[in-house]
Amino acid sequence: MTIITRRSFLMATTAAGAMAMLGTKAFAELPKLAAKDKYKVGFAQTESNNPWRIAQTESMKSEAEKLGHQLVYTDAAGSAAKQVADVNSMIAQGVDLIFLA
């Protein structure tokens, strides 16, 4: 007899739900990004107090510079509420796309 824990049940149902959503129209018809020479890119970092996050941020900054894009970078300092505010600010600034980390 197999015992199903709450954790394994939640993981399985979450995975099943995610897979079901992948086939929906919302994911099938994402808007196309207009072709430009230079994009305004938002990068909303959740925090920057560990080496992995620092390396990730430096990678985003160097790649944006290399490609000639303007990077709007924010650090939420571990606050989900601040990251939401940061993303809303980026939208108000008219960024072309936003990366969340």
C-alpha cells in the first residue's frame, strides 16, 4: 500500500495543472515583440545578497550593454511587495519586456 503525502499530492496536482495550461490559448498566442534596434529591458531582481544573484545581475547588465539595450534594473531586497511595485514602475516607464528573478 502506497501512502501519498500532502506534499507529493500538491506537487503532482500543481504539475498536472501547469501542463494543462501549456496547451491553452493564452500560452499559444503570446503577443509579438516589435522589432527594434534597441529595447528598453526591465530586470526585477528579488534580492542581491548572495553570489548567485550577484552573478545573475552582472550577466544581465553585461548582456544588455553588449547588445546595446537599455536596462532598467531594480533590487527588491527580498520583499515581494517591493518587487511588485518595481514591476509596476517598469510598466509605467514603458519597458518593452520584463525579466523577473
